[in-house]
Amino acid sequence: MSKRRWILWQGLSAPSIERFIASASDDGFELSGLILQAHDDTPYVVRYAIRVDGNWRTREVQVELEDGGRRILGLSADAAGHWSHEGRPLNDVEGCLDVDLEWSPSTNTLPIRRLALAIGETRAVTAAWIRFPSLEVERLDQSYERLDQHRYRYRSGHFTADLTVGDDSLVLQYGVNWRGVATSGELARQTSTPASIHEIDILH
């Protein structure tokens, strides 16, 4: 069985494409992505790696953004709602269990897997939202409603999108914003050799 899951997402509302990899480790899961995005006529490259525990609560986030220069953001979380950046607490996102990347559908999997909603159930959550290209971190109130086995309705403020996911809860279609155009592999529940966040081809 493959220990990794690959998805290639195409942006539908803005010129973008993302190669995404998810893998299982002994103590949780690791997600990484490479995003090519056009924003306000500027081409951007984003690389990220996210480590979550076995309950899909965010523990570590690393983001690198290139736009002529190079900027890096690193966040740590303790799975109890406490976040820090370079050792300093981030009080604005106190209580959040999930990270949400603005330019990627990858992080929608985190609350979907963590909440394990029954069909017809709705839950409100608050995420630590990383904005692009500013890399600012904000609170984002949102909710997830499970419509059927493979569909969820996402809401945040006045924004609504229906998400189609695979059996592993990874997003294959995100409203009119993204769609998966190629997939391979399988997301195993655990692997005998945990991968370091630096072994997922990030920040190189």
C-alpha cells in the first residue's frame, strides 16, 4: 500500500495550480504543497508543510512565499488552542485547532477529518487563517455541514462553497474555486517510519 496521496488541483477562479502530498506518520499526518498562483498580475510560488496529530489538530505550519523576494512564516500549536510564532504567543487565534491556507483547498480536510460529522450534522469552527500574499494570520469563523457521504457545505460569512471529497476526506472539488485534475496513491493511517517535516520536499 502506498504511504502517500498525491493530488493536482487546478484553480478555477484565478490562474493557479497546486501539487499536494499527504502522508501518514506514527503520531499523525503531514501535508505539503507547491502552489503556483497569479495574483494582481504578479506570479507567486508558495511551498508549505503542515503537521497534524492523530486527531487532525494542527501542530506545526511552515510556509514559504516567493514573489521576487522570499518570505517565510512558521507557526506552532499545542493542539489545545495555543499558537505561537517565533516563540511569541498569537493571542488573536487563541482557541483555534485548525490552520486554513487562503490559496489552497488542502486545509479543509483538517476540520472534516477532525469533526467526523454525521450526514446532516453542522458544526461551527474557528481557524487560524493565513492570508496570501501578506502571510498575515487572522481568526476565521466558518462552519461545515455534511450533505452526504462525499459532500460538505462550507460557510464563512457570506461565502458558501460545496466541497466534494474522496473516501479519505481530501478535497476533489471546491465549489467554483478548485478542482482535482489528477490523483494517485492512498493515504494510509500510519507508516512505520515517521517523516520529518523537512523530508517532504519543502523550503528547498
